[in-house]
Amino acid sequence: MFADLTDVRCYYELLGSGDPLVLIPGLGTTCALWDCVAAELANSFSLVMLDNRGMGRSFVKRAPQTLSDFAVDVVELMDHLQLDRAHVMGLSLGGIIAQQLAVDHATRVDRLVLVSCSNSFGPYLREIAKLLGQALRYFPADVFRRTMEILGTAPEYFDEHLPEIDQKIIRACEQGFSRTNVARQLRCLGRSDTIRPNDEYKIAAPTLVVSGEQDVLIPARYGRKMSEAIAGSEFFVVPACGHNPFVEKPELVVPRITEFLMQARTGHEHEERNLATEERVALT
């Protein structure tokens, strides 16, 4: 389906039932990123899966300048779907966009899940971003995709699933992608205003931070530091896992995320039960 928003004709998919959960994909990816876990998550949540501006089937009306532009797209999509609030989960760049959303539009986020991302970019992460930018500019599409897979995959998983990874690269190259729009995402990341001094970095939503133990693109130490900067957040390291735990370790990460997000419903039901008890006491 499509939503005609201010700066993008946004493609999105809906699946499942339950509390709404908005899923924001990462660098150069589309909502197909969630295919490996969407069916399981849809057993508990109403999934809203979008293609970010300029990716997949989301047509750009105005080129994004900052990550705030992507966050506004999510808010406008929620308005289109008449969602006052939703759980939000983002992977990699999607997690950084989700942070921007939680900082700029705090009242729209119930619970927040940040996967394989960071809230600050020091020398190591800046060099990784430069490396990806150079690979995007100079490498053929298949070599760029393979570079991303090598950097983003735990060695053990890569060794055991090479035929599947090869097929994934072939499919991605057949589908094609816009180098220009991926480069725009990298530039927005480079000038991100989500990355703020600690006294300005405020996320009020209950937050779960998830990092892969063997992630080279954004190592787990950065996820831990981010979690320490978010008051009351929980931190979960996925063992022997690279950048995308939904592919490599879904049996570990999906139950943990589901449990975290379902706490909101459990708490709400608990309040309702307490209120019902108080009403019965008052009547007697």
C-alpha cells in the first residue's frame, strides 16, 4: 500500500494483529528486511513495515537532508494510519532514525527497540561509514553487496551459510538499488542531529538495546554505551552474532524483543485489573 506524504509517496505493508509495531529498515534496505521474522512477530503485534524515503517503492518528492526528515516520514505515516502511538523498532540506520523519532516526537513512541546501532559516531564508526561510502561509489553492485555481507556477518554464520548468502546477493543485484539514494542516507547519517551531547540526548520511552557480539559494522560496545545513556534501558548482547540478529539468531532475539514489548500490554492489563478491583471494593 501507499501513503501520499509531504515529501514521499511511502510504500508500506501491514501484517498481524495486536499492539502496533513500526519497523524501520537499515541502510539501503527495504521492508523486505523483516521477511525472516515478520510472520512470528505478527503473532503478537500489528506490524507497520515501510520502505524509507528513496528505497524500494517509496518515491522521493524531496531529497532528505537530515535523519529528522526520515523520522517525520514515520510520524506522517502513523497519522495516515490514525495511530497516536506505537512501538518502534529499527535496525542499524533504522535504529538511528528510531532514536531521532523518540527524541523529536516522544509522545508517539510507546516502547523502543534499537538494534545494531549507536547514538554517537567516534573515529571507528566514522571510518566504517567512509569505507561504505567508498565501496558504494567505486565497487560494482555485487562487490558492494558482498562487502556489506562480509562486514555484517559473524564468521561462523558466514562459513555455514555461504550458498544462502550468495543467493541473497544475486537477488539483491537483480532487484537493483539507487546508489544516489543510499549515498543520501549516508550523508544524512554524517550530518545527523540525533547525535547530541549527553545533556540533550533524552529518550523517555522504555528502551531495549540489542547488539550482536561479533558485529564489525557497529560493535556491541557502542550499543552498551548507548544503553547507558538511556535511563532505565535494557541491554541484550546476542552471542556469536553479527550485524543482523534477525537473520543469524532469530530464535534468540525475537522472543526477547516480544517479551520486552509485551510488558506494556501486561502493565496495562494489570492497571485495568487493579481498577476493576477498586471499583468492586467501592461498590461493596
